Amino acid sequence: EAIDLCVVRGPLQNAKLSSIPVLSPELLLAVPKNHPFCKRHPYRGLDQLEAVDLTELRDEPFSLLNHRRIGYIWKPLFLAAGFEPRIYRYSSMWSNIVDYIQSGKSVGFIDEIVVLHEPREDKLCYYRLKTGPITRDILVAFHPGKRLSSTEQIFIDVLKSYPLLSDKTH
């Protein structure tokens, strides 16, 4: 068990490790730019994300990330919106989810870090939900009792300072 630090998505699966939360990126609703929804809700850019009601998309097919560290989010989200989603595709890779939505065959959610690095705003419109942000914690994990070196602490501080959309718009 020779790990110094490890960056993982929460929740932490290994109870033997300690962790420090460093980021909480938001999952943004992504809709193909030519979708009628975008005409009803004109997209104003990443710095002016509109909060919309998920129920407006109840009849649309969804593409969703299917990974053990995110799957727990979908069921309560759609349950709270009052409908069971029609699934177009599940994938364990963000790039596939982006491609499925961009193809115009579905809508879905994309991690804001993915969006920030390749916005594809020529093909996709992004929104927040009126019910509030959907976030996932990114943690730095390490063995309990470990004394963090100054280099490790700097690394953690750099991660904590990563600029997210929520820093600019909330």
C-alpha cells in the first residue's frame, strides 16, 4: 500500500483512507443546439447559465454516465422531477455522452470540467437545474495519520483553486 496521495471522485469507497475535498464540479444539463428546448430557452453562454425545469424534457431520450461513482445520482434526480427517464444510451466515458448528445439523439448531463475543457458551444447548450446544482466531490485521499509534505499541500491547494463555473456564477 504505497500511495502518497490519490485523486478520486467521491464518495470515498475505501474506509481505510482519509480524504480532503478539493473540488465540487457541477453536472450541467446539455441539450443539442438545434433542439426546440433551446429556442424556448435561448442559450446565453457558460457565464450566464439559465436554471431550467427538468420536467420540460420528460419526453426526451437521455444519455447518462453509468459509473458506480455517479449512478446513485440519477434515480433521485428523476424521481424528484416526477418521471422515469427514457434512456438512449449509458456509457462509462464522458466523451461518449458528449458525442451522443451532440448527435442530436438525446439530452443529458456533462461534468463542468469536461465542458470547460471542450465547450462545444457551437453544437450544445448548457443549463443548470432550478432545483439546484448537482455536484460530485473530487477528493484527495491518503492513509490516515499521514503527515502531508509541503509539496503535497501545494498540490492540494492548486486543485482547490481550479476555476469552476460555479465560482463565477453563483
